[in-house]
Amino acid sequence: MNSGLSITLHRRDKSDLTVFLFLLFFSMPSEMLMKILSYLDAVSLLSIGCVNKRFYDLANDNGIWLKIYSRCFKPKRTIWTMKSQQRETISLGCAALRDRKPGYWKKEYIFKQIAAVKTRVMRLVKPVDPYTGLPCKNKEAIKASGLSWIIVLKDKNRKEHVMEKANLSFKDTSVTVLWYSTDLPCLDILSTLKLYGVMPLLPDQSGAPSKNGPRLRSLIAEYHLANLTESSVVVGADKLVQLFSLNPGLLVGLWKEKNEIAFVMVSLHYHQLLERSTLGSATVQYALAPNTPVLDDVDPEYGLHDYILHVDMHGRSCTYLCGTFRSLFCRKGDIANGYLRLPVVSLKDHRKHMPLPGTLGLSWETDVFKGKVKDCYMMDVTLLDETGKPFWCFSAPVHMEPSAKASCLYDYMGPIYTIDYADAEGKVSVELIWLEETKEYIIVNLVLYISTKKVNDWYGTNY
């Protein structure tokens, strides 16, 4: 008992000392505080500026931020090449500090840091892959920007649960992000899920971007989780989990026994990924710029021509299909029910039939368990127009379903399966035949249906 009492008193003494030092720090004269703040780095200054108005004004001092700015960015004038003591004396009295509002050099430092990172990222995304029409160094660009993704789960009491730690799986045209935790809230109390791109406000150009400092959030998508099991699409299940899909690209895994969230998975297509993940705000999604129509395509009678499709099918950990199809076209006569039909693989053209291995499935994992849901995987579609510009792109979970239709092909004898995907811009329809002898699926039919609204908005026409 005496030992426990002495420990309690010791902790109380330390707590009292902390409070005393805290109050002493706040009661210091502004001159002394300014001297202390002059030794802090940019991230620490931004953090201490959030304490109260007094510290915000002190942390906005132009003299402190000008020294930080001059250390990071080399000035062009030779006067700045003097020794540090001389430079400090000159800079504090130079025109750079006169007639400047408080916080001017802080803003200049932040803007220039962000601009330097954007320049580095743009340099990486400039080379384009001729097969996909997308930048071929997306992974490097994401790493250079310090970009990451988080999800915010909001319950019905408006309390937010933030999940940051995630596993990334990079593919040719997409990145799959997986979150899991033992502290996930119960599905019954959740109302919405928001997906954000997060980027450091002050990336460190000398190394990996720090995730401890201030960061910018960009809203990518918002999903409604109320009545998830009734309103969303069931894409598969195994012995432990059941998967539910919500557009765009969200997959929620629920434990079968407890009907609670086991993991959350999002598939993000590289097309405009950096813009959506960095240029939006915390409350408003980034608005994509409208397309400039190509002059030779303003005639609706001519239809779509010279389109290129790149399609990937993967189970997060492995790739099942990676194919490119060129010279796709659709005439005006192929328009029906508000869609333009764009055939890719047909039953009669055996040269384009594609095999898929028979072990198709989507891999998942948590802190304790891992598994693989059969007949379910991610499908990445990249459709390029005749100029090679990405026209319709998505990455989403899909699943196979047995079809009652019998095979009419003499070359392939086996049960038929179908894959169907649809969003606001188009639909994808796939037919596969299972070959028991070779233990594989054969894609014998693949058709894209493009919304006439999508085409009209893209070309400024009236189909």
C-alpha cells in the first residue's frame, strides 16, 4: 500500500509541474515567446498557431517565416549569400518585411512548397503508356506527392470514426485500398462513409513526406450505409464474410456471424485519380473540366470509331486478365434504349476469345483472418477515344453468375456465366464458358454500352 501511495504522489507531482510549466509558458512576454518560436520548424509553427489568437498572431510573424523561406528556397540576389548572422540582420530590416501583412511569408512558403511538389508530380505523370493511354509512373507520382487515402465513418449520432492505416495494391490502371481494424463500429449505427484523398500541406522534398504535420483533405466520394444489405449489390461470400458493393468502386465485407464490418475495400482508377484526391475540398468533390470536342466527330451520322479498350481483371493480389482491343466502332444504327453499342469480343470471332484461369477470386485479410471470395474480382476498364484520350474509365468489383442459356458454340461445351456492370455512363456485359477439361473460363462475348448522354456531353452532339 505504501509503495502504491508513493507512486501516486509522484505522478501527481509531475502533473502539477506540467501544469505549472504550461501556465508559465503562456504568461511569458511576447518578446520571449518570439525568441522561442524562432527556433521552431514550419510544421511546429503551424501547430502552435492553432492554440489561440495570441499564438496565431505570434506564429504569423514575417521575420520568422522569412528565415524559414530563405533556408528552404535559394534566393536569386547575391545579398542572401552572406553569413547567417549578417543575413539575419539584413533580412529583418529589408524591404521584404516592410509593407507586408502578417502571415505573408508563411503563405509564400506554403504556396511554393505545394508548387514544387506539383511540378515534381507533373513531371512523373507526363510519360503516357501507349496501351492504356494513362501515365505510366502513377505509383511513383503518388509516392512523390505523399498522397494517401482515408475513410471517415459517421454514425447516426454524428460521431466520426477515422481509419487511416491501409494496405495498397497497385495494378496497371488502378490501385486497391484495403482498411481493416478490430475497432470498427457496428454497421447498424453507421449512416455514411466518406472517402478522402489526403496530402501533406508541407511535404518534405528531401525525403518521404511526413504524415504528422498539417494535411489537406479532398473528398472523393460519399456512400450511404443505411440499409446496406438491402440497397447494395451482393457480389459474393465465403465461409467468413459476405461482400456488398456500392458505386463507385466500394466493397464492404461483413462478418457472417455478427453482421459487422470486417473490412472496407476501394478500387481507384488512375484516370484523374490525382486530381480527385488532391484538388477537392473537405466538403466538395473536385469538378472535372468538360471535354473539348474533336472537329471531325461533330457529325452524329458518323458515330464512334477507332476506339481502344484496355481491360484488367484482378483479385487484388494477382492478375487474371490484361488485354487491349483496338479499332472499336459503333454506327448510329447501333443506338438503342439510350445506349451506343460497342462490341469488343463476339461469339463468332474465335481469335478474340480469351481464357481466364479457373481459380478466380478476390483476396481479403484482417488482423486475424484472411480469405478469398470465389467468382468475384476487380475489373478495370479504360476506354480511349479516337485521339487516345480517356473517354470512360472505372475500377469496380464484379461477380460471375450462372446463366440459364445453353451454349450454341460447338468449340466450347460447358455452362455459361455472365458478368454485368453498370453506372451512370455505361454498361459492360460479359459472357464466359467454363471448360471442365482445362479448368478455365473462356470469354466469348464482351460488349460495352455507352450512354448517349455521355457521348453527347463529350462531343457536343445530339444522338
